[in-house]
Amino acid sequence: MSNLSCKLLLVDSDVADAELAGDLLRQSFPHCELVTVTDAVAFAEQLSLGGFAAAVSELALGWASGTDVLTAIADRYPETVTVLFAKSLPPNVKDLQSASVPSAILKKDEAGFLKLADTVGSGLCGAQASECHPETERRPSTPGGK
């Protein structure tokens, strides 16, 4: 287990989805603080505080677009890994995939929930090699590299 700490932001107006995604992220990153926000006021407060290693947002929040939320984070904190985690992907998803924000895009379905921690972990490994790693990825090395 790592002694490093990190902070993850989860932005989702759907409480049930936020709870499930939050549980998965907490389980995979037990050494990280997870902050969940469901409304514009809480988001504005967290945006002013910053300090996030990664931010995950739903696209359709009701009070803002998830792409706008992630762009606001990336503009202020460019080192933050951003993941769009959406029930329905936007029609311009190919354009988004070629942009720097978000860092990754996942459809919020069964497969997407299963990939969420690995996607966040991969982004963190690329951005900050010693930062948060999913616990599921911590396997002892074996002789011969297998």
C-alpha cells in the first residue's frame, strides 16, 4: 500500500451512479480522498480549492455540461487527469477524443463502470508515475516478466 495520498473529484448529478462510481474508485484507490459533487455550488467550491489528481464527470449534469466542467478544471489545473463518464456520448465524441480535454471518455454502462478505475489509474500513471494506482494493478513482479 502506498503512503502517497491523492484527491479525486467525481461530478455527477445522478446520486445512484455517483455512489456506484464512488464505491469503485474508493475500492481501487483506498489511499485517495474522493470528493463527490452533485450540484453547481459544490462544484464551484471544489474548483476554487483544486488539488485534484483526477476528475471524473457525467456529461449531462442538469446544471452544466460535463465537458464544460472538465474544461474548467483543465484550464485552471492542467495537470489534472479528466475523464468524461457519460450515459450517452455526445455526437462530437470523435472530436472530443482528439482534444486534450477530456483525457479519456467512457460510456456509463456495465463495461464502463468496470473500466473506470483502470482508466483513471492509466491517466494518473501517464501524468504522475508515482501517484494513485488502482489496487487491482499492484501485482508482484514475476521472474521472466510474466
